[in-house]
Amino acid sequence: MNRVLLRLLRSPFRRLIGSRICGLRFRGRVTGHVVELPVEYVRTGRRIVVLAGRGATKKWWRNFRTPHRADVLIDGAWRVATGSAILPGESGRDAAVASYRRAHPRTPADTSDPLVVIELDHALPDRERALWARWFRNVTFGECVGFAVPASVGAFTAHASNAATVPALVAAGAVEGALLGWFQARVLRDVLTGLPVARWVGVTAAAAAFAWLVGLLPAITGGWLSGLPPVVLIPLAGAGGVALLASIGTAQWTVLRDRVPDAGRWVWGTALSWLAALGVFVAVSTSLWQPGQAVVTVVLIGVLGGLLMAATVAALTGVLVVRLERARRWYAETFVPADAAGHADAELGGRSS
């Protein structure tokens, strides 16, 4: 049941279980193993108060007899915090009990159960916002400059044959991917120690070239695809769309999978980000492009659409980077070998409150 609740607290369905349950995660002082459990809480600003009901039958709260580092799963994300247990007669006990009783008036004012007061750390959200902002600046610039290459090539080869246009655009797409990958790596190499920058740039360039090739298939086939019956054309179009959108994320996943936990989310997360970004590009550019425009005008419109597309994908993938870094940091700090997981119950000494 604890595992089910923790999964719900990390999902969009967390509101179904109300706003009084949060997740608590810490390393046991005795065993060194990681303990995760849901607890009922009351929050006032940065402070969270947890009552360890029937405290005499439980051991988990004893890890906080002196201030102890913990993570709190609240609002769908883990937050760094420090917890301290307060027993009857200790300083700050009355104020903590009063805070808890405002949300749980049936709690006796003279309860002897331990209270754990948890202070959320403000420093981590600040670091995460800085990471997102740095990623947004680098990726927006890198993708905008990169997309200007195929946009320019497309404008100058608009009236050329497919035999000339397609290879030129695929090559330009590789340049776009290389620039995007390089500017992404500028941020990631400071987050993921030992990131193989050349490999990251290479797989991103190859995936971008593949995406351009997939996107150009209708032109390559010379209308042959459009003549297929809908029962065949629709699945083919769907498969092509998935391949195009997931190409970069899948290629980069091959680098991330050995360095961060849950790296698979990068594939679908980047696919959705590119879907939104391409939607922005199409909506803006197609409304501005008109037949007979000068090449310079066509290029400028493409650059504008590329800038908005770049900003969109940078903003959305920035959220993914923050979440991956959060998971990597926790994994690095609290990883427990699988054969030790069964001993974590020794830290609990009973069910959570």
C-alpha cells in the first residue's frame, strides 16, 4: 500500500488522495538503507509537521532524533529537506502540536507521540531554476542558429530538382543537429560528469539528418505515397511521424541510459516537445510565407519560425533536464544495492502514520 501511495503522489492523480499525504525518503542511520514511506502532514510555509502516530511501535522517526537529511515528495516532486524529531517537553513542541491540530483538531493537545518537523530547503529550487534558464538560453540559441542552415538551403534550392534538394537538406539537417547537440552538451557536461560530448553531438547530428530524411519522404517518392489507400497511408504516416519526433530523443537516450535513472522519459518527453515546437513553427511560418517572395524574405520568415520553435523545444526539454538531474542526484546520494532492499523494513518498525 505504501508503494501504491508513493506512485500516486508522483502522478497526475495525486489530487485523488487529497493534500494531506506526502512522501518521506531518507537514509537509515543504522543500516544505511533508503526508506520511503507516505506520511500525513501539515504544511506552513517551508515547514512540514508529521505526527508519528503510535510512536512507541515505530522506529522510522528515531532517525530524526538529531537533524537528518531527507527528501519530501510534495506537489508531485521531491524536495530536499532536513527533519528533526521533537518529543514532549522539548523546545518548540507546543507550537508544532498547535500547527498540526489546526488541520487535525481531533489530535489531543497533550499527545505524547513524536512529532517530526521538516524544513524544506530553498537552495535546490533556486539551483534547478538556474539550470533550466541556462538550458533554455543555450538550446534556444543553438537550435535557432542550427535551423537557419536548412532554412537557408531550402530557400536557395526551392526550384532545384529533388536529386539536389534532398541531399542538401539532409546534410543541412545534420549541421542543425550538431549545433543543437553541442549547445546542449555545454550544459549537460557540467551536470553529468564524464559526458562524452563528441558522441552526444554525433548521435544528435545523425538523428537530425534522419528526421529530415523522414520528413522529405513525400517529396522523394514523388507523390507515390499519396496514391496509397487510406488503410495503408494512415498507419505509414503515423509511423513516420513517430520516427521523426522520437529520432533525436532516442539517439540521445543511448548516451543517457547509463548515466541517469529513468532515462527513457527523455525519449517521449523530447518527442512531445518537438511536436509542440513544430506546431508553433508551422502555425507562424505558413501564415507569413506567400508565393513570389524574395529569397531573403523567405529566409527571414524561416529564421523567425525557427526562433519560436527553438524557444518552445528549449523550454519544454528544460523541464526534462531538471527532472533527470533531480533523479540522478538522488540516485547518486542514496543508491542502495538490490540485495539490501529487503532490509529497509528494519528502519520502519511498523506502518507509517
